[in-house]
Amino acid sequence: MMRDLLHKKDGLQKELESVQLTDDYRLNKNLLQMIVVFYEEKSLKRNQDLLRDHEFIKDMGALMWDPQQIKLLPELRAKEYDLELVQLILSKEAYYRAFKVLLELGIAQDAPDLYNDPNKLEQLSYINSLTESDCRKLCLIFWAKGKLSLQELMEIVQATQQYPMLATTLVALDQSKRIISIKDLRKHVLNPLIHMQKSILHHFIDEFEQYGLNKSVLTKLSLEELHDLSSSFSVLKQAGITSSEEYSWVLKKNNQGQILRIFLPELSQIADIEQRKTLVNILYKGVQKGVVSQGKALLEITDKNLYSIALQLHKRFICVKQMQDLRFTNEVIALASEAESLNGLRFRNVIFQVEEQCKGVHERLRKSSTDRDKVSRWQRADEDYRRALYSIAFEGITQPGTDITSKIKQAEKKVLDIVDPEMKSWLHKILVIIANIVITTLTLGVANDIKERNTGNYWFFNQTTSGEKLRTLDKEVQSLIECPDSEIPKLK
């Protein structure tokens, strides 16, 4: 390597040629290595005094196989540590890499005591094995300032793996002008809610200040909501969204904020920034203007692949909003939103079937019924009926093997009493029997068989159209819940 360097016609060649070599091979080698390293980091001039200290360089012996060791020499010499301590620090990669970070963080003052503790040295080997730099820094902060065991350090690492922004946030917090004890810093690690709040404020402080966002809202959000908020802000920031309104909406503690926090994070998977912006706009259109306006916005997309993605997003958005409007729990809402799972697709099929049929029943009653009381009673029962079916579907999908038949029948009976009450007139009953005899005779029972397959009812005229539709719906819901995964229909 030295031969190659000497052939270069540059400033380094001149520096190497000007070295006063000695009879000591090791000293000569160390001097040349130091000159190369200091020259490359542009610190050669200020380290001339060190280069003349041949005794110190000799004492380092073979402890210069890594440029990082050489870069530490000026600091180690300036601190006037005992020779044994200097040699110890440089003796292992784990030791000198740690010392470099301690210097960067300004927490190397207790190095003599720390490096003389065998337990502390053992911990350095573990810390050095960590691949993420901020995680190493955080561990070294606790290593230098606290009295944690190796197991406790491992717990900190585990927390940083679970919450990716934790290490960066806490290192920045420790380095800030605020005085924070190592005890409080550890509390942040062990309390995910606190460190997620701090993390969001640290990473998006510019957005909070520039757009006048309300920081106090963070204290009202759950851990999961904070995690989704952080991911949502990242998507908006990466997509170049600069409107304060977009950031304010996703911060809201209401249905609109929740639906944005559900769907925005997954848009990080869209590599094309312009396409990501389009999908962000589609989401906000639905939140601010409603699903009808969102559907119209889809028609403006010309890219077939992007349209397909937006359409699936739109369908999931509809289902989530429906579950929100019916005041379901976050678990039910989450299932309705799941993009990749078959259970999510199964549940959305149920939702679309139920909404379509219930809307049909309402329109049929509104147009044909002379009994206005029946219409109003249906309107009052409709929401409870849909809630019951969705609750049954959620239970049946998430807990396979659950007996849902009786529960569906129970929900069905309440609405059938309204839209399909039992016939009480004996004349009506006789006419229905006569009509069915005639139809069965004329069609040899074929018409009845077809009707039974379509509605589950073999006879004609003994049920209202709405009653038959709801009975059919209940059978379809049960079929969707219980059918094999391979038979789950795709939403068109």
C-alpha cells in the first residue's frame, strides 16, 4: 500500500517522503500509517506534535490496525490517561469503537472507572455486536451513566426493535439542552406511551411548529394510535404534503382521524411519489367529502394499476366507515380494513351483502308500503339488525367453530316480525294454498324447486319479497362466514 501511495504525485506523497525514518521498523510503520490517516481527515497539521512524540507512538506498539484507533490517539494522549488504560481502550474493537462514541456524545469523563470494571467491559462486547448505530449509542449512554445489567441492556435493545424510532429519539433527548436523569431516560424506554409521544415531537417538530398543530392531542391517543400517527406523518412528509389541514385531520381524535391513521401508513409501500400523492388525495376526499365524492375521484385515474389499487382502497374505506358509523370497537374496524388477510376479505363481503340488501328492503318498503308505521319501525330496527349481523360475522370469522345459526335466526326474527308478519287471515291462507297447488301442478314442482334454491322457501306467496330477501341474506351471511378460504368471492 505504501508503495502505491508513494507513486501518487500529490500532497500526501510529499508528506510521506519528508518523514524522518528511524531504525525501528514498528515506529516507522506507525508513523506512516498515522500520516496517511491524519492527511485523509485533514488533521495532519494540528497533529504534528503527536507525530513527534515517538515514545508515545512506540508504546502503542501494534495497536494501530484500524484507522479508528489512530483517530483516537490525539484524544487519548490529551487526556493523559495511564498507559495501561490507553492500551486497553485500543486493544479491542468493542472498546475503541465505544470510546469513540463516548467522545462524540460528550460522556467520556468516567472512562477510567468504566474501563476498569470487568462487567462493563463484558457489556461492551454485546453493545458492539448491535448493528443499528442509534441503538448502540443509546446502550452506551446507559452503559456510561447507569448501572444496568447485561439483561437490562438487552431489554432496552428489545424495546428499540419493537419501536424503531425509540433509539433515535432518546439519544436526541439525552443530547438536548434539557437535563434528564438516566433514571428518567430509562422510564421513557419502559413506557412506550411516553417515548412515542416524545418520538413524534422529535421527528416532526418542524411540522408541529410550521402548521400550528396541537401537541396536547398526543396525550389523548393510545400507543397504537400514536404509532399509526407517526407512520401517517412520515407518509405525508415523504409525499411532500405541505398543507396544515392534512396534518391537522390525521391528528384528530375522531372517526376521520382514525380512518386516516388506518390507511395512510400502508401508502409508504407505494414507491412512486406521484401515485402516493394521488392515493393520499383519494383518502382525504373520502374523509372530507364522503364516499360518493371519493368514488367519483377514482374515475379521474387513468393508470390501470393505480386505479386497481385505489378501487380496493375505496372499498375498504367504505367498510371501515360503515363500522365506525355503527359504533363498533377498534377490533371490528381493524378487521374491516385488513388488506391482505382472507378474514378481512370475508368480512367485507358480509358488509357489502348486508348493506345492499338492507338498502333494498328500505327502498321497497318506502315505495310500496301503505303502512307508514311499518316503514318507521323498519328504520328503527335496521341499524340493530345490521349491528347484530356484523357482530355475529366478526365472532364467526375470528372464532371458527362458533355456532352462529341460532344467533342469526334470533336477529332475523326481530326484523321479520316487521317486514314479514305472520298471516292471520284464514282467507289469505286458503288463497296461498290454492295458488301453490296450481303452480306446482302446472310446473311439476320445477318452479318451486327453483324458488327454494334462490330464496330458501319452497312455496309462493306465503312470504313478502322483503322477508324472502332478508332470509336469503341471512343464509348468504352464514355461507360467507363458514365457506372454505378458497371459495371466498373477490369484491368486484
